[in-house]
Amino acid sequence: MTDSELLVPLEEDYPEIRQQVRALCADFPSEYWQNLEGKPPSSSYPTEFIEALTAAGYLAALIPEEYGGAGLPVRGGGVILETINATGCNASPGHAQMYTMGTILRHGSKEQKDHYLPQIARGELRLQAFGVTEPTTGSDTTQLKTRADKQGNGYVINGQKVWTSRAQHSDLMLLLARTTPADKVEKRTEGISTFLIDLNEAQKNGCTITPIKAMINHNTCEVFFDNVPIPGDALIGEEGKGFRYILDGMNAERCLVSSEAIGNGRYFIDKAVAYSNERIVFGRPIGKNQGIQFPIANGYAQLEAADLMVRKASAMFDAHMHCGAEANMARLLASEAAWECAEACFTCYGGFAFACEYDIERKWREARLSRTAPISTNMILNYLAQHVLGLPRSY
């Protein structure tokens, strides 16, 4: 390896993709995102941005080439999401399509893959909704109450999902429902099945989607199922094994969403450094003050360490290795590092951080969300304590 190769920044893998994504995001400046703020959840979705990502093939990045996608590894998808967030845009309105399609790819029938994946890759069908969380179960997914009861050649769905993001902007939903009552299975992870729901058809037959007004513009909803019929071929894989299928895709989700957090962290560091060099108070740039310098430097150090864990987890996933611990640690470290960077940047901007025109408060809310969803810090610590360190189960 030459000296010049050693000087290439670690973050610049997939340089062509990064450059192309930055160019696309330049067409969606801060004003675009600011104009979406404060609108009703049903009309605040960045439709034009998602359409541009779809047309460029980025949301089909992980779909194999044989189905019309780019066939990139998870790391390639992570680079796309990281770069989007690092520019000040928001990848979360489109990221679910990257990891939800993996359930179809790994566990769907040949007919399902042949039918759905090419249409998703072309942008003809949107798979952005993931129906898992329920109001009374939260993180305890095995206790979900949504039922899928056999009826003829299909099923009838009854139940409720909450915090189902992008449901109003998706044609399909990956749904987790119980097909065998919890008191009739040996393990609580059994008897749960995964379905691919046609939301357009479901809304004509008893499915209701209600937007939730929330602190962050995440287009999230409650979804109600009242005797909603679905065909038998909506079932993904084997009946009763859906919980395992969902877990199988969680490591990819962890890697991808962790990459978004890394992107947010880089956004905050860039903003904080630039502002600290140009903002003059008491006759000197505020960047001269250690009270400003040290939090930025500390956030940067944490971000670089988290980036290494994200890369490790992604490499292990792409190599088909067991990576539950690494994917969870990547999620934990990336979200915490992004938060440290967000806090340092917010403090650096002072009162101006509260002004919407600077975008700091908008991205700050994104960074705070990453410590709660799609998995909370405490649940990751539970996993590491029990499954890695061998401590007693705490929940």
C-alpha cells in the first residue's frame, strides 16, 4: 500500500456513490425540509425527495440485480443513508424499504420474490410500512395481540399497530400477527407469522390509518385492522415462524439505521466547526474556547469509534456471520455518538440553535430519536448483558 493510499479518509469507501448522493441531495436544501415542518402528518412526507431517490435506484440498492436492483451489500446501503443525513437531508422516510424487502428476499416464496421485488425496484410499489409495535406491548413483541385467523384460503386480521411510520405513503406493509394463541405454544416466540399486506386493498376492507402528530416529522401512524381479509399467499415463509424472520432482518436494520446516525453526527461536527470558526464573541472566535472545543472534539472521537463498529457489523452481516452483538453495539454507539455531536453543536450555536432557519433543532430531534427508535438504548443493554456477558435476564 502506498503512502497516498494510506491518506485516503476511512469514511470515503464507495466514493462514487457518496458523490452522486451528495449531488442529488443538493437539489433538496434546508428550505425544502423546513417547508415540510408544521404541516399535518399526512401532507408532510418528502414525496419529491423519495421519488428522486427511487428514480436514481438508491432505495433498490440492496435488491439483487436479478430482480432489478443494484445488488449492493448492506454496507453500500449504509453509505447511501449516511451520506443523505450528512448533507442535512433525512433518510428515514425511505430507509425501511431497504431492510423490509430483506424478509421477502430471504424467506419469501419464488412467486413472491418474482412478483414483488421487481416492482419495488422499479418504484411501482412502495414497501415503507412495518407493522410490529402495539400500544400495550411496546418492545415486548412476543406479547402482540394482533391476530390473523384462518378463514377459507386466507386470513382475517384484527388488531392495532402504533408508531407505524410511512403507512400513508406505502403500498405494502410487512405485518407481524399472531396465528396461534400465546397460551397454546411452548415458547412465546412461536405462533407469530409475517404477512405482506396490500394496504390499498386493506383500506377498502376494514383497515384504518390515523396519523400521529409527533415531535419529529416522521409520518408515523396508528393502523387499525377490523376483520380485514387477506389472501393466503400474503403469508411470508412458514406460519408461526414470523418472529424469527423479523429477528433475522433486525441486524440489517441495525447496521443501516446506525449509518444514518453516523451521518447525522458528521453533519453536526461540520456545522459546529464552521460556526465556531466564524462566530466572534468578545473579540475572538468562539472556537478558541475550550468549553466549545472539547465537546466538539469529544463528539468527533466517539463518532469515529462508532463508525468502526458500524463497519464491522456491516462486514460481518455481508459475510453471513452471526453479528447480533456487533449490530446492537453499532446501534448503541452510533446513536450515543450522534447525540454527543448534536449536543455539542446545539451548545455551540447557543440561542440560534432554536431558530428553525439554521436546521440545528430539526437535526437535533432526529439525533434524539435514534436513542429511542427503532430500538431503545436499554433494550440493547439488556441484550448485551444477557446474551454476550452471560448475566441473568432482567426483563
